[in-house]
Amino acid sequence: MSDSNSPDRDGKPVAAAVVAAAALFGLLVCNRAEPPPPPTVAIVVPARAASPWADLGLYLKRPLPGGLELNIPERGMEGRLLLFIQDPSSTPNRETWFDFDRLLFDTNATTLRPESHEQLGNIATILKAYPNVAVKLGGYTDSSGPTEYNVKLSQGRADSVKGELVKLGIAADRLAAEGYGEKFPIGDNATEEGRARNRRTAVRVTAK
């Protein structure tokens, strides 16, 4: 018979087992490797396409005679053309030209690109609002290439603009077109920036 004051002989192995389990658990916790960080995912943000136009400001609505309306940039050429037409003191002359600022052609071609349709539509709307106005379209190139080729290219581009305006409802007898080639540069042909400025199409009022 065991003494009631003596320790339980079965308690020693139980306590030892508990201590061993705790030690093993602590060892496993201490030696557990940290989980690897999540893989880095590169987020590719596509570059914003560069606008072919200069900063022409906010678009503004402009009422016109006959219930017509324009939605044009505040610094676009349409506004300057309108001021000339509406100003009774401005008389048609050979020196006052308005350069298109949203007109593009395919390279070395007379084909108008889709980006040009907005501005051509605005010019047609202006001419419809002022039926007495007649205009001349001028085509220009830089000095690269043979002179004869440049004249032919600029004439073809001026004719293309005229043809589009006719398609938009403007009578052909209100429109003239001439290609000037590399004549009348407005930029330095020795620089790319200057050559880009010289490759242009312009319009001037011949009657109002």
C-alpha cells in the first residue's frame, strides 16, 4: 500500500512528456521559416499617345447665323477665321492666311487622315453660316525633295481639302486651291521643327 503523502509514481513520466512536448513545440516554432514574400507583379502602364496638335485650349461652343453651332478649341484657327469674317473692318487680301492646326495627310501623299475631319467639318459649317464668303486653299511643303515634286504634292493636298469641303456641301465655285510647294516658308528648313511648320495647309478669305 502506498503512503498517501508520497508522490504519485506515475506523475513523473507524465510531467516529463509534457515538458518534452512543450520543448519540441517551441523548437518547431523557433525554427519555422518565414513564408516567402508574394511575387512582385510589374504593372505596365501604357504610355499616353502624344497628341499631334499643339495645346489649343478648352473647347467652346460658338453660335453662328442660321441656327448653326461650332464646338471649337479656344486657340484654334477657326476662331481667328471667324473673327476676320465677322469683323466689318477686315477686308479680303492676299496676305491674311489662316493655317489649319488639326489637318494631317499620309506621308508624301495627298490622302487626308481621319483626324482631319473635325476641322474640315468646322470650316464647312462656317462657310454654310456665311454663304457670301469664298476662300482660297493653299498647300505648302518644306524644301526637301525636288521643287517640281513639292509643287505637285502641295497642289494635290490643297485639292484634297477642296474636294472634302465640296463633299460636305460647299459649292466648288466658292473654293480655289493652289499648291505653292516650298515657297513662302514660315520656319527654318535647316531644322526639323522648321520643316514641320512649313508642311502646312492654309486658307484665306477672297470674298465676304
